Amino acid sequence: MKEYTTNLIRNVALAGHLSAGKTMLTEAFLHFTGATTRLGRIEDGTTVSDFDEEEIRRKISLYSSVIPVEYKDHKINFLDTPGYADFVGEVISALRVSDAAIMLVDSVAGLEVGTEIAWQHCNTFKLPRFVVINKMERENANFQKALASVQEFSDIRLIPIQLPWGEKAEFKGVIDLLTMKAYKGDGRTAVEIPAEFQSAAEEARMALVEAAAEGDDTLLEKYLETGELTSEEVLKGLKSVVKSSNYIPVLVSSGTLEFGLAPILDAIINLFPSPAEVGPAMAQGKDGDENLLPSDSGPLAAYVWKTTADPFVGRLTYFRVYSGVMASDGRVWNQTKSVEERFGTLQQPRGKENAPAKVFHVGDIGAVSKLAETSTGNTLCDRTHPLALPIPQYPNALYRVAVMPKTQADSTKISPTLTRLCEEDMTLTWKQEPATNQTILQGMGDQHIDVAIRRAEPKFQVNLGVIEPKVPYQETITKKGSAMYRHKKQTGGSGQFGEVHLRVEPLAD
């Protein structure tokens, strides 16, 4: 992959509810741009972004992965995030280093809880975003219904910049309101809008032009006088209202069929800000707060947003450059840990593959292996100009269990292993409970804890078990309509730290 300067980079997080299609849309972008020769499938465990053993086994995304895509001389760093609520820490970390977000919404289910959670975190980071109504080929797909469900939730106005060219089995592509052309399939070739969609497209185009006019006083004045704006003026105004989050563009796609890809990539380049356009980053310097301009000539400031343990290359550290330049074979100062780190060749991650890279300019996302002390949330800088970038707030643990080593050999490694797991995941914590002499692992839910324990074996060669709470179930009977239900509830007793377990069983008539 060639070297990209700041104005040619876009950092975009893909977020949304579980099974909204984030991973498959990423896979489609890779295949469409020629980065891969075949379209991977989640069912086969062959997607680029879901490469971890647990992700393949569970067939869901558990971690955020970096998927750079090259398109029209631009580099788009897609960050494919999990949709399962237990792994919200991965979503927060990815949004922290993104400049924009694409919220994927299932065309059948509409707005779902996972989308709401990701949306709120986008509000926290003040990220401009798109809404993509995905899976338009599904039976019962309904663009207008899905759009209405999001608009009802959102405080920001939604403005369609695309309409679906048919729905369900009749979905053929997209009707782009920016170019007023129809794009069949992946969107490489434009054709005239079919006659049956012409009226709806013209009406939607008028609303789009009105929204774009609000982005600039000069454009608004011209629109009020003439009722017209050129295509360039519409793009300029729309980019302004997207950046200020006054409007959220709505697009359509089918990742599985690879439909609507080119118009989405064009919209990302034309409407989302580059790191140079986002503005200065705030950092804590030696003499107080400093505004870091996105410039290669500025002092080095790189934020570590993710660390992983790889059995082959050791610890892998993911960073984003906010100021200055990161070059291979150098030294950096870890301001958080107050230690100097040496490193060799930088790497460009794409899923599990890491290609060598010479330099990363401001705004780019890269990786480096074998940093001894650096962990998630640390800032890398020059020793002569120490800087610390802010760490986002992560939610407190909601679930905790007592864990134990399965063998005597594991008992000597349990503490460093849990420490490493918690360094990689900001929503994991552990402690030793003095009253019971138990080791307590805390996370966001049972799946989160289960994944962490399973990771300990291949990553750190430590086998851990969970101490199950052994207290009787408390039963209650409720009636709903004509049906009776037995509720069985089990909670951790004295000295036990199991989460509440609740089972609901229908009673026989």
C-alpha cells in the first residue's frame, strides 16, 4: 500500500446493531476495490475483519478491526466494530480515533438497541455520520419504514441522498440524488433513472438541495433567488451540514450482493472530513492544554487505541497519529508510562495481515509490534515535547465472576495474564477479594467474560475456570393473559460473585 498524506485519508467507523451487515459491507468494499479476489463469508469464517478464532466460532464480530480501502487515490480506514452490547468498549475505542461514522440499519428490523448505543457514543465524540439502510434485498425489506424508525429516534434531521432501485427481490441498485442517475449493482455504471422512480427522485432531490443550501449563507441566498444550485454547490453545502451534524445523509446498500458500493465510497470521499479538516486535537502538555494542529511538522502525538497479544509477533500496538509523523526504526516517549520505547518496522494492518510501512502521516492509523510497556490509552510522543491525549470514558463493569486456575502451573501465571487481558480491554478489570480469597474478573456480560477466559489459553497459555454460584433458585409464578410462567432466579450468595441468572419457563395448562 502506498503512502497517503493527511488530506487523502478518511477514518470511518462502521457501527450498528448485531447482524446489521457491517462485516459483510466491509468485505464487499475490499472485493469491489480489488484488495481481495473473492468475497468472504461469515458462515465460512473467511472474512478479512473477523479473523479471530472466537469470532469465527461464534460467527459474530468481537473486536474492532482496521480495514484500509484504496479508492480513487484516497485511503479509507474502515473500523469494523462489534454490534453485541457486551463489547461496547471496542466500539468506544474505534470511535475515539475515527473522524466519522456509518450507522448500518437493517432494512427489515429498522432501528435496534445496538444502533442506539453506538449512536449515543457518536454524539459523545461529536462525529458526523451517515445512515446506511442495508440488506435491501431481504424479504420484507422496507426503506421508508426503516428510515422512519431512525428519524423518530434521532434529534438530527435525516436527508436521503439515495433511494433504493426497487426492494426485496426487486432490489437492483440505487438512485443517486446527487448525480440524478441510477446505478445498477455495485454502482460502477450510471444509467438514466427509470420512469417509475422519476417523480420520487425529483421530490427527494428538491429536499436535498434545500438542505445543502443551509450549509452556506451564499448558497442559501442564491437558492432563494433562483431556486437552483449546481452539483458542485450542492456537494459543498452538503459537506458543510454533514460536518456540523445539522443533517445526516441516508444511503442504501446490500453488502451480500455488493450493491450500491461505489456511491457510498464516493459519498465518503466527497462529504466526510479528512483529518486535516477536523480541526486541532486537545492534548495535555508540560505547561497545560495544547491545541495540536493536524500537521506533519508539529510535535509527535500518537494515541494508542488498541493492543493485542499475537502468538507469532508478540504484542501488537495500534495507534493513530494526531500530530507529527511516525516513521519506522525509531524511538518514542510513552508519556503515560514515562518510558522510552524502541521499535523497528511499522505495519499497516488489514485484518490479521500486517504489511510493512515506512511512515504514517497525520490522521493515519497504523500498528507496531513488540512495544514492551505501551498499552491501550497511552500517548506516544517526543521526549523533548511530552504530550498526553485524552482517554475516553468507558462504562463500568456490569458482570463479575470468580475465576480459578485449572492447574498448578496456571496458578503462577493467572495474575499477569489477567493484567494483560485488562490492558487490552478497557472494560475488563480484575481484583483479589480479601474476604473470600477469590480472584474476581469483571466485565460487561457473560459473553464478554467467556471470551476473555477463552482468549487466555491460546494467547497466554493459561487455562481458567469459573466458580459457579451454588445457591438455590428462587421461584415466582406470574400470569400474562391466559398463560402462566415460572420465573427462576439465582443470585450470588455469601462469598460468591455470580451475576443474577434468570430463567422463564411457560407452565403447562
